[in-house]
Amino acid sequence: MGRIGSKLDRNRYQGYLWGMGLSGGYVEMVTEKFGLEASAGVGYSIMNHEVYNCSHCGSKIGKEHRTYFGPTKLAVSLIYKLN
């Protein structure tokens, strides 16, 4: 099974995606006005969907169930305090 994103131009997916995640971060002020923030998150998702032959029309060609657990967010931000 490949990635869904590589097939979006020739298949249509109809179903649902359910997910949840947890993220956290840390802020360190470098000066009085500037700071750096680092954040990361992990998540879990369940996808149940039917696959159809093309994006507008077409017959059903299959049914898929996928799960994912792993990183969902990784960020470093520059902060500037306005006040």
C-alpha cells in the first residue's frame, strides 16, 4: 500500500478520518523583546474510506483501513513581544 497523496489525481476517497494528538513546547526569551519557541507533537489517526476509480465519477474499486501513530508537528518560531 502506497501513500494516499500519490493517488489523489486518479482516485477519489470517501470515508472518515478520526484522530487525536498531544503537543507541547518551550519558550526561551533571548532578549527582553525577542525569544525562541520550540514545539513538537505526536498523534494517532484512524482512516476508513472507500476508493473510487476517478476524482469525479467511476465505480468503487476497494475499501481501505489505515492507522497512523507518529510525529505530527515540529516547529521552531521566532517571537517578538509587542508591549
